Amino acid sequence: MANSTSDDLQAYYASVPFGLNKDSIRMLQGGQRFDRESNKVYRIPSDMFDENNITDEVSRFLQHHYNHQLNRITTLQRYYEGDNDIHYWKSDKSKNRADNRIASGHPRYITTMRVGYSLGKGVKYVYNTPDGQPAKSNEQTLMTTLDQFNQSVNESYIEKTIKKNLSITGRAYELIYTDKDEKGKPVVKLTVLDPANAFVVYDTSVEQHSLFGVYYYMVRYNDQSYYYVTAYTTKMIYHFQPVTSIGEKLIITSKEEHYFDAVPITEFSNNDERLGDWEADLDLIDAYDKAISEMANSEEDFSNATLVVNGDIDVPMTMKRAVKDKEGNPVIDADGNPVMEIDPNSPYLNTLSRVMYLKPSIINNANGGTTVVPSSASYLTKELPIDSWKTHIDQITRDIYTDTNTPNVNDESFGGNSSGVAMAYKLFGSDQIRENQNDLFIRGLMRRLRLLAHFWSIRSVISDESMVNNITPKFTPNLPKNDTDLVNNMVAMANTGVVSKQTLRSYIEPTTGVKEPEETRRVNDQVMNDPDRIDPNKFENHLDDNDHESGDDDGTPTDQTR
């Protein structure tokens, strides 16, 4: 997923417990898991930032991000990919003991549920004309331009990727940039930046304006690492010469203007603390991994239990040994080969055989008698507390889903024939998180729209860039579909007569799969092409002709028409 976990091995190994030296998983070590500055928001006093010193500022924050913040981001990305700290657990088990390292999929499940629930149906952009103001024709131009842009950049996928990064690392970044189309005309594009390779520096004002953003990444080619660094300010883009290590002096190789009038990197936050959806429960995830791994170890050790045999083994004495003389030297025959004899103390035992013949041992006593020891065979095992383990693991699982407000669809009490009210209560916690996160998500989307509007205004695509402030992003929770209820609700709203046809067509869009403007166009075409349609203009002309024919010369109606 991330550049840091695939190419930059130094960053990867810095994120595992104690690097290459495997040790116990972090939850057993005590203390904090990450650096105190691993989630720090970068700021510069407003009166101390000088873009002429951009090289020094980028170098300073770049080193801090790589040395203090990358470790946390890479660790969270590892957990999402299933590379949990349990893989680096130093269990100190002997070589003949089972030592399984099983990583759970809770992080991926929680992230998948959160992304699908919030953005499974995508984001709709609705233009709301301010009260008291007439609708303008250029509003349609703005929305058409926005719709074309969203289709060209695959906006739905980009927003899901942003949401996934937010769920994992608590922060996400997107970059707006310009390119040229087939005809050489400038067009604006959008891409998602990996949280491990980007950051934004803000000022200290109340509005917290962006001063500059940095995107850096590593490419390993021909056994040599190269770090590429680019900085974006409110007006300019600075490209630096590739360096072989973070901390090496940066040199500007080129710069260009970007025409967005603001830093084109937008940072999204998952919450005010910039925490991932399951980051606070890493200890519980580690505890689950350890419990499930130890259960697997005990099951495997039980299968490989030691066989304990009492008594004598009743099998032929087929094991041989070399004959030795009185001095202990091997006896050699005429051919020079050692002379062999049956070893009475070493019976042949086939460990692969499913049958074992035992007989009681007869031991001679000192007083001339004998003692008979009954034979027996059994495995040396310990009792496995299966019920206790299950209770422990189930409790950890419940705590993880409860703490993260994630519905456990595998729970027997979830779903089924639950009523709508019952389902609403089960999703109540998820809805609270979703609403709070959507508000923060909208802040990032509105910043994107303002950047786009500024570019479109200087390109004379739209006349007033402030119009984007009237656009409202709408989120629809992705719940199991019930088309029947949706259609019935639409019919009920249509019968009241208080909802416009445009609103109804937007409401029914999840069922038809056709967006409201396209549905309106289709309806109009269907009406115009209907062979039984009565042209209202012809109807009005026909009435005028009848009135003229039935009246007197002065135009007054006759007795027949009164």
C-alpha cells in the first residue's frame, strides 16, 4: 500500500518492535507505543515564515517527519496489511514447541466497514441557491463543470481512498495539479498522496492557513536509494534535486507557478486528534493476536504430545551391535568386516506403526523374589481450557468492536429479522462517529472546491468562484438495500405534492442508478417523442379558432356559446 512499507526498508524495520531484534510485542513492554511527537501538527509563527528560506524550512520538517512521524504511520499501515507486531514476538519457546504467530484481521475489517458505510454510495454535490436570490444560468455551468471533473479524475474512488487512509492513519492528503489534454490545453487533475510521504505546515493564526506542503518519496534503483522532494506554497512549486538520504542538503532545481492561489495539498483529518479508527485499540488487537496464537500453539503441542510407556515392549530383538573382545575392541571377521550380534537391550521399535505390543516388566528383588510392573502407555498432556480461552477471546472481540463503534455482522444477534428501530439502535454508535467524521471530511472537500473554482475562474470557465460556497456535499449511509421501501417512500412524498420532481428523482437515484439531470433529460425526451402527446401550442390555437368561428362579427359569443 505505502511507499514506506515496500521500498524504504529502513522505515519499515524502524516500525517493528526493536527493529531487526525480535522482542516481545509492544503491549507487554509498557509505556507509550509511539513517539510523543509522532502525531504533531506542524506550525510556524505567521510572522516568522519567509518563503525565501523555503529550502531550510522544508529540510527541517522533512527530517522531523521521517524520524518522528513516519514510524507511527508505517506501523498502522502494517497492521492494516496484516503484519501485526505478533509476527515479531519473542516467545522464548524451545525448538520442539509450537510457536505460531497469527495476526488478526480486525484492522482491515474495521476500516472496510467504516469506508463502506460512509462512502459506499459516494458523495453527491448539491447546489442550493441562497434564499431571496434568483437562480442563475451559470449555476448549471458550475455543476456541469464539476460533474465532468469528478468523472475525469474518478472522484468516487479518490474519496474512498482518502477515507481509507483516514481510517488507518487518522490523516489523508490529496494534491490538485494541472496537466495538458490531447489538444495541449491546461486541465486540472486530482490525486491522493500517501500519508507516509506527505505533510502540511500551517501558520499560528486562528484560521490555521496552510503555509506550504511537502510530498516526498523514495525510489530504489540499481541498489541505490533516491529521495524525491517537492514543496508547494500558495503560489509556487519547488522541485529539489534527489538526495540519497534524508538530512542531506536540499538544492532547488526548478520552480513553477501553479495558479491555485493556495497550497494545492489538502489535509483531511479523521478526528480532532488525527487518530485512526482502531489506533486506540492496538493493545486489544495485540492481546487477541497473542491469545489466538497461544491457543494454536497448545493445540499443536497437544497433537505432538510425548508418549509415556511403562513396562516392556514385546517385539523381536532385532537391533544389532558390534561384538567386542575383552579389551573392548571390535572383532573382525576374515573379510575385515566387524562381527555383529543381537543386542538384547535394544528391541526394534517402529515408531510409524499403529500397533505396540507391551508386556509386564518382571524385576528381580534382592531377596530372591520378583516384582511384576503392569504395562501401560499414555500421552503426557495438559488439560486445555478451551471454554476459558473462548470466553477470553470473545470478550476481547466485543471490546474491540465496542470501542471502535463497529457493528459485528458475524454476531448472531445482529441483523436477521430485526426491525428498523432495532437496527438503528445497533448502528447508533457508528452513526455518531460517521456524522462527526463527515463534518471534517466536508471541510477538505470544500477546500478542494475552492481551489478548483479559483482555477476555473481565471480560465473563464465560471464567472464567480464564490458560487462554490453554495455547494453542499451530501453523504448517504450505505445500508442493505430495500428498494421497495424506497419506492414507496418516493410515491408517498409525490402524493403530498410538497416535493419537487427534481428532488424525487434525486431520492430515487440509488434504485434507478441514473443521476437526476440525466433522468430529467430522459423524461423530457420520452414526452416529446410520445406519438399520443397533445401539443399544447396546437391546443391553444385550436381554441382560438373555435372562439372566432362561433362568435358574431364583433367577436361577441352567440347564444349557443353562452
